[in-house]
Amino acid sequence: MPGTYKTGAVRPGDADPVSSAFDTKVAVVLRDDLAGWQALNVTAFLVSGITAATPELIGEPYADADGTAYLPMLGQPVMVFAGDAAVVRAAHGRALGRGLRIAVFTADLFATGNDADNRAAVAKVGRDDLDLVGIAVHGPRNAVDKIVKGARMHP
């Protein structure tokens, strides 16, 4: 398949043949200076926001050949991108400008320990002053592609 490695992985800059099979797209844009554990943690939190807001994205439960039941997961891929702080901020602005709901993760959330403190940390800062380390968005594929413009596939 053009644009993929033998493993099917999308090369940076290539079209995404997997998510292009869907009318919508889930994308996470992370600041590129995060430690590995931070990037994974932020991605998990952000995707949980998308999942909570759009439960219709959740597929059916899984089961192995022995009948062991497993939880359902998102039924479409999540594309994870990276960029500097300006790229994340621009994606944030474009998503809001298109009227799409987004999940945000700010640097302040690394110092909190629970959901109430997380919400309080975001609530005390104006939209334009948020120290964004990541956002997640779900929407029409073409709109999301424009929102993540300037970001690259996360390594």
C-alpha cells in the first residue's frame, strides 16, 4: 500500500490510509518536548475525554478464543502528532474556531493528583494563557486534518 512501511505504519508526511477509511478522525497533538512517560500519560487522558464525549466511537467488547471477555475500545484509530508549543496552540485555536469540542492537558496538570484539582487548575487560567502540552479532537476527517496542520506524526 503506498504511503506505508511493510508493517503498515504510516511514514511521517504520508497520507494516512487507515483513518481515511472513516468519515471522522481522532487526533492528539502533543508538545514535542515531553518526556516519554508524559506523552503517554497525556495521550491517555486526552483520549479518555474524546471517548467520554463521543461514546458512539466505542466498538464492541473483545473476547479471545477461550471466551475470556475484554473491554471494548475505540472503533477507529487515534492519530498522535507532535509539534512545538506554537503548533499545539495553533491546533487549539483552529479546533475552537471550527466549533469542535476538544480535550486539553496543561503543564499544571502534572502537579495535580485528582480530577477536581485538574479542573480547578484549568479553570483558573484564561483560554489564551493556558500552558498547553496537548489537545485531542474528534471531528470530520478533513477538518481535523486542517487543525493538525504543521504537526508531524509522533515518533
